Amino acid sequence: MRVVFLTEYYPPERGAPQTRLRETIAGLRDLGFECSVVTGPPHYPGGRVLDGRRLLWPRRDRVDGVTVHRLPMIPRPNGSIVDRLIDQGSFAAVAVAAAPIIRRADAFVVESPPLFLGGSAAMLRAMTGRPYVFHVADPWPDFPIAAGALRGRLPIRMALWLESLAYRRASAITTVTPPLVDRLAAKPGAAGKVRLVTNAVDISRFRPDLDPQEAKAELGWGAGFTLVYSGTVGIAQGLDTLIEAMRLPPETDVTVRVIGDGIEADALRQRATVLGLERLVFQPSIAADQVPTVLAAADGILVLLRGGPLYEESLPTKLLEGLAAGRPLIVSADGYAATVVNDAGAGLVAPAEDPRALADAIAALRTHPGRGAMGAAAHELARTRFSRQASVAALADALRSLRPQSEETDVGRILGAYQRRGETVDPARYALTRPGNALALAERESLLRDALARRGMTSSASLDILEVGCGTGGELGRLVANGADPARLSGIDLRDDAIAEARGRVPEAHLTVGDATHLPYPDGSFDLVYQATALSSMRSRAMRAAVAAEMLRVARPGGVIVSYDFAWNPANSETVGIGSGELRRLFPELPVEIHRVTLVPPLARGLGDRSERALRIAARVAPLRWHRLAIVDVPR
């Protein structure tokens, strides 16, 4: 199975997401998956592109034997909200250019945060028809809203809409803790899709049997009692609690080393200097292959999170690396992370954002006689519950569930989708009394009439016409109104209730309940074979190809095939895009005339109900025309 990972973060950058992705892809390759990566130039966290890589031009790298496609973007440091919006937004914008890469895969995996990639994923799904797994490491926009970083009704509504779009279009959603599974399952568009793919660690990388004093000597550290915090220094971690704890009467030989970068690192380092906290040492982030030795040198591992429901549902990667290192942990947090460590006897726990409790836990661990037993329990917990192999297997199961469905299964899915749509969609939405709908129809009919006239088909009365996916007969009825002979019209649809309604509308037409992958007509039966938004309802590539082949088979030499369909429709997860590339794939080596048509329907309806002038102006903007009208010439 061919899988593309779409992520803003990837080695040679340093950080927990980069390490997780590298190890996950290695594990999937061991299971027989073919993996590649689409990302930006390596620049996290400082915003400067590493190793002289080109910034404004795509390039292709190899990392651990994996092909990495790097797209140009505007890299910014992981600092202010403006920098992050520019950085993440620019990558999300260019990510849609990965459509040709993703089209060659069977599925793709999208990493969030950043949430912007959820919009990119929805667009790519519509453009390519490929299903995706949306991996939520942290629930955005919930985190920035709770932290106060995202404010204002409009920005929050836009972020929530983007989140809902990403979930609706995803075929599966994965996240890292059971509480987060419950949180996401309650989100719009996510019900029934959420799976647990826990954060994990490759325990084979770590050195639990290495004596801390030997590791300290290897690193050039002093021999005193040392605690290590290794990871991101950001808002969520709340390391100001650690600074306040270090100001309280400490054990004088306890050194705390904070190793990592992040938005809070510089301010905290300066504050520690001003306060004279000489035993609180800040160091920059280190490469992943150095982490095992650094953690082996620790007498204990520190993990901190802020208080609040969102943080209570988290499971930091640094906690798992501490477990794998076989060192006791001090967890200053509430909720899931604290419960995991406490229940396993793998360390000591302090309430979140409580400096006195953290200082007491540090002092207690300093003299605790069971530190060795805690470290052993920690390593065993990593081995039994958080191994990378188990996490990779869970993701592999999610990916395998996305394999293309059989045609029979796809027929059932289409019928189910139409049933759900019939129960939830107000028919008035598509009424031709609404100016937006009327304009779309008039534009399409005018273009088609002109295209047929250029081919000598000036009178529809003389044509034998088949509509594939005729539904309730609306299009057939309009053909009759435009001069077609109803006795020379045929239609086929999967739904018997739709065909019954179509017979009432066009009783003289020859209407059949059936599957368009096996059209019940002889070769060369029709001058014009037509489909409108039927192909986009077929998520199976094999089914679309079979229907296109049947349409070509029953078309007469010198006749035409006409397709009117969405190029993309990110609001409807039941559909795939039938853009120019897909049309040419379905009808290879045949002349295909393609027109951009139809203003984005929700926008057209909204504008038309308010101002027909605004509607007509917007309808001239090519990027807002989201359908394609194609005329395929059948060879004589």
C-alpha cells in the first residue's frame, strides 16, 4: 500500500513530532508499506532553513531511504502568533500542489497541528479522490482557544469550521490518548471515525542499564543529583511552575537541566538568570540520537503540563522517552499523564501549576529509597503499553481500512449516501426560482448547446440520448423542454424510487433501474451519453473507470459523451473531485473539451438571493467555478 505523509515537521529538524514520524514511517516500511513524505524546507524552530536547502523551489531529498518532497513556503520562527500564522498558512497553501504526488498513492496521512493542513487535506481529497487519515496530536483549535491565543468570534468560528471540514472529509481520525478519542468523537463530522494510535517510543534506542554517573561523565556533567526536562519549552508545558519551585528552599545539590527550544525558552532563561537560579540550566535542543544518553544521565525525568481539561487529556512524548530510559519520573500535571505514571509506580506526581508540590516531589525523589524500582517500572510500562511497534500496528490497521472498496460495496455506499441526503437536504435549496441555481443551469445549457452545434448536432429532436445517473428525471425533463424527443431518451439509476419518479415526469422515456458499470444497451446505441454529478459519487476509482468505459461503449461513432461534475467539493465527504486530470484519465487518448463552469453553489445561492448583479460579477471569477463541463468526442 502506497502512503504519503503530509506534515510541516520532519527530520533533519529536531523535536518529538519529527522523531515520531521518522520511527512510524520506518515501522510501516517494515510492514510492507511504501511511504513518502510531503513537507517544507527544514526550518523548525528557528525559522532558518537548514543546510543551505533551497527555499523558493521544490526539491526532493532522501531521509533514511524515504523520498521526501519539500515544497517552498515562507519559514518563520516558532515565536509570535503572526510568525506561526505566516509559517503554517504558507505551507498549507502550497500543500495542495502535492496533488500529483498524492494521486499516485493509495492514501495519505495528515499531521495536525497545524490545523491549516486540515483544509489542505480536504482540498487534496477532492482533487485526487484519495482517502486520508487525519492524525490529531493536539486538539486544535481547542488549545489556542483555551490558552487565549485565538480570540474573537470570527477567527474562532473560522477555525471551528476548518476543523469540522477536516473531520468530515477524513476517512479515519487518529489521536493519542483515550480521553482525546472521546473528545474528538463528539466533534462534528468525526463520529465513528476516531481511533487510538497512542504516542509511543522505540525502547531499543534507550540505555536504562547505563549508570547515571557514567553517563554524566560521558556528557561532562557534574556528579550531583540531576533532573532533566527534555522537550518543547512552550505555553502548554508551563515551565514557569518549575522556576517558582526552584525559588523555594531546595536541596542544594539538585541540578535541573531544561533541554529544548520553544516560544517560552528565551523568556524563561532570562528570568532564571535574573533570579539567580544557578542550578536551573537551560540548554538548546539536541539531536534525537543524543536523547538516550542525556536521559540516561538523569537521576529523574521532569514532565510538566499546565492545568485544565485539555492538558489533562495529553500524553507528552517526553514522558514516554523518560519511561523508556528507565528513570523515575516527576510529573507535574493532572489527568491522564499523571494517572499513567502513578498507577504504574513509575514516579511521583504533583498537581499541575503547584510550585510547592513540585518542590516537595523533587525533594522526595532526591532521598527516595525506591528510585531504582520506579525506574524499572517505568521501563516496563514503556515496553508493555507504549511500544512503537504497537502504535505502528494501530496506524497500519487504520490505513488498511481505507483500501479501495469493491464495486458492490461502492454501490451500497452510494445508495446509503443518497438516502441520507434525501433525509437531510431541503429540496428548496436547488429550486430554479433561486437566481443562483437558475444562472448555473442557463450557463451550462448555453455552453453545451454551442458545443453540440459545432459538432453538427443542432437539433436534439434527432438524437438518441442516454443519461447515466438520471435520478428523478430532472435533466431528462429539461431535455424534452428544449426539443428532445422523449421516446428517444433513456436513463439509468441505482435507485428504484428515483426511477419511479422519473417515469412520472417523462413517461415516454426508456428508464431502467441498474448499475452503470454494466449498461444494458448494445454497443453504439446513443448519439449523446450524459452524466451530471454521478461520477463524483463513486469513490472507487475502478468503478469510475468501468462506468466511463461503458459510456464509451454505448456511444455511437461520431457521437459525444458529456460530463458535468464537481472538480472538487470539500463540503461533501461522500464525493470525489472529477477535475480535468481525472476526466482525461477516464477517457484516455480521446479529444476532451473542458470548460470551467458554475460558481461555487453555496456562494451562488447566497449572492443570488441578495443581489443578482453581485452574483453575475462573482460568476466571472474563474477560480470560483468549481464544476467542469466536458465534451468527449467519440471517434468515427
